[in-house]
Amino acid sequence: MRNPILCALVVMLLGVFRVSAGEGEVNVFTARHYESDKQLYEEFKKATGITVNAISGNAPELIERIKREGESTRADLFITVDGGILGAAKKSGVLQPVRTPAVDERVPSHLRDPEYHWLGLTTRCRIIVYSKERVNPSALSTYAALADPEWKGKILVRSSAGLYDQSLLASLIILDGAEKAERWAAGIAANLARDPQGNDRDQAKAIAAGKGDLALMNTYYIGQMLNSKDPEEVKVARNTGLFFPDQAGDGVHVNISGVGLVKHAKNRDNAVRFIEFLLDVPAQEGFSAGNYEFPVNPKARKHELLESWGDFKTQRIDFNRLGDENPEAVRIFSKVGWK
Ligand code: FE2
């Protein structure tokens, strides 16, 4: 370029574009695996001009990566399902607190870390599902009762390698003590209809196929299946009953999904803005409408399917403790032979 003024102008413009690209993004390391989230990234981009770059992966591996990368990490936000993992992320030191007036207004205190290292985005319940043909729901009551001999050969579960049942067992350790929790896990292992296998949806499918009568399942999968493009899944979900256990006791187990601000976030302002966006009523209703989850923001409306389930009592425990008790839960599963 021979013209020095033009040359300077080009250099300046390139600089402007580079800065604006840097300012206009937020990097999210996410272990959530739902379509609803992609839509919310798009809506955030439309509303703010900020691009959401999602890096997906398995939660413990993402935490490990953020830790290993230290100050040089690209991660601004960590998003995952499961309170135990959120607790583990906090413990590993990769997060920093984020407290703003909007956060305080939008997230009830029992659905976030007491020190704001992570904030709940949605909740889901780990319920008992049953065959509408073969089980009368009046026979159902508690998680504990699933270990009764009357259900021998009838119970379907996924592998204990899955976080959802690890956190369920961790919650029972916290509420009932390790000894009672171990007796429960042993009772379930003795009542299994088959070796643990498949994901949550597969348990409902196995009920429909007559392989067992009862299973543990997260609520949103029922919503996904009822609204699935696959007519077989719709049929399965229609024949599956939902039961919220422990209503006269500690309440149903809550699986929380949440977000934490990474300690070495480079796009801190954008990240906080995205957090506040995700907690605001429209996005909260988006999670519920798109993925059948319960909003954390009390002002957000639930999907009508969730509304139809009525009110129910939920466990009240510090979710971080699910992470603390996770090793004990894993030890119990292996001891009692819940594979
Ligand atoms: Fe899931």
C-alpha cells in the first residue's frame, strides 16, 4: 500500500474489528445436551450482538480442562447439570462468585451456591415412573419403598456410572445417613428386572416393552418423549405414569442445572450479562417450553405440562454436599452390586 494515510486507516480499521470481535463474544463450556440451549444462544446474540461460543463436553472433563488451562483458558462460563458437579467445580477452584441485584432477584437462595460460585438455571425432579397398565400408583410412596421385596424383578435403572443416580444416592446419604442409604441401594440392586443399562428414556421404553414396571427418571425426559418426532416415544410416554415420591417426608430429589463464572474469564462483562439473560423471565420460560425444565426464577411460567403435574414437595439440601458425598455414593453402588 503506497498511500500512508490509507495504510494507517486500514490498520486502524483492522484493530477496531479485532477489538469488537473480542468484546462481542462469550465462551461457554457446557455439559448440557439440549436443543433449547442453542436457541437461547441465538436469542442472546440477537438481543445484544454478543456471540455465544459453546464448547460441549462431559462435565468432569470440562472442569479438568479449565483447571489445567489456568489463566490461559478460553472459558468464561461453566454450565452443567447436576448439583454434585457444580459443587465439584466450586471445590476445584475454577469458579468465582457472581452476585448482582438481578441475580439476587431471579434466583432463590436455596437454588444457588451460598457464596455465589454457581447459580441454578433450572431444576428437574428425579421421579418414579411406572407402567400405567401394571402398577396402581396408590402402591407407590417413597424411594425407600422401591427396595421392598414386593418389587422384586420389577425395577429398571441406568448404570451407577450416571451422575443422576449418584446424586440421588448422595441426597439419601445426606438425609438418612450412609447406612440406611446403603440398605436402600442394596434393596434396589436386589429388585432389578435386568442389569442396569441405557439412559433415562430407555428405562421408560423398557417399561413399555414389559421388561419391568418401575424406573427412576428425570421429569424433562417425559416432556421430551411426549413431544418427540418419533411416534414410538410418544406412545411410550403416554403409557408411563409419573409419581413424585417422598411427599410426606423429605420431598422428591431435585437435579439442578446451573452456571458458574470461570475465575479467569476474559469476557467477564459479557459473561455476567449472559448469566442475567439466562435468569430473566423470557429465557427461563424458554428452558421450560423448550426442554420441560422447572425455571428457577419464580416469576417465570412453567410449561403447561409441568403445570399439570401440580405442586409438590422437594428435597431441601445444600447442593454442594451432593459433590462431597459423591465418592461415598459411588463406593456404595459398587459394594451393593448396582453396576
Ligand atoms: Fe439429561
